Amino acid sequence: MPQSNTSTGRRAALGLLLALLLLGLLSAWDRRLDAPPLEEAPTGDVTPAGPAR
């Protein structure tokens, strides 16, 4: 009986750890998708978009 309690606790801890790891990976992936690509990052010589003259 005590063995099942320890295995249940270990399984719960492992599941919580995996859930936190997955959440961290998803949030990192979401931040990576929200960031603009390096090729499209504005440089100093880019003129701002405005009305056509």
C-alpha cells in the first residue's frame, strides 16, 4: 500500500514537471513567432512609410 502512494506521488510530480516544461516550450515558441524575422528588422537607412509624394 505505501508503495502505491509513493508511485502516485512520483507520477503526479512527473506529470506536473512535464506540464510546466510543455508550457514553457509553448510560450517560447509563441514569443518566437511574435518576433519579427531578422531579415525584416528595420535598419538605419530605411525611410519610414508615409504618404506617396
